[in-house]
Amino acid sequence: MSLNLMDVEFSTSTDERPDWSVVTEEVDGIALRAARRAADQYAGTLEFEDAYQESLILLATRPSKARAAYQAGPGALYRWLSQRLRDEHLTEAKHRSKAKSWEVNQAQLEAQGY
């Protein structure tokens, strides 16, 4: 059976009560992998430890969505976590990637005669 993630609703609602019981040993491993990927993708914006902590908080504060994703398979939970981390850090990473370092900016100004 093929799973189409577009057919599964993953809300970002936080109306639920936090439930840390969703964080089992296997789920923790998935959170570690998602955090490592997010930290690699957004190296200038996000550190691994912060990404891991955010992953655990996402799992605990959205337990029904996390469980639904996990029941669809470990890959679905990994994707759900990766998407949530991306959503939180993509904008900041885009802005940082457009920013010039002081040295580069200074060299460009000097080249223009300033």
C-alpha cells in the first residue's frame, strides 16, 4: 500500500495538552535524524541541539498529529518533523543567505571608491 502524504492532514494546531508519552525510543531516534538534517540544512540559523529540542517539543505539543504521522510510518513522522522545523527556520535562513558579511560589503565599497 502506497501512502500519499497529501491525503493525510497534519495540522499545526496547539490546542492539545502536551503529552510526552509520544516520545518513545524509536520516535526519539526519528527526532534525532530530523534534527540532524535540519541543522545541516540551516547551519547558519539552527544548531543541532536546538533542532533536537524543538523536535521533541513539537512531538509533545502536537501528540495526536505526531501519532497519526507515526502510524502512517516512521518516514511520515520524519517528514512531518522535518517540515515543521523547515517552516520555523526557512525564512530566517533565506534572509541570512542574502546578507553580506562586513568584509565583503567593505571590499565592495572600497572598490567603488568609498
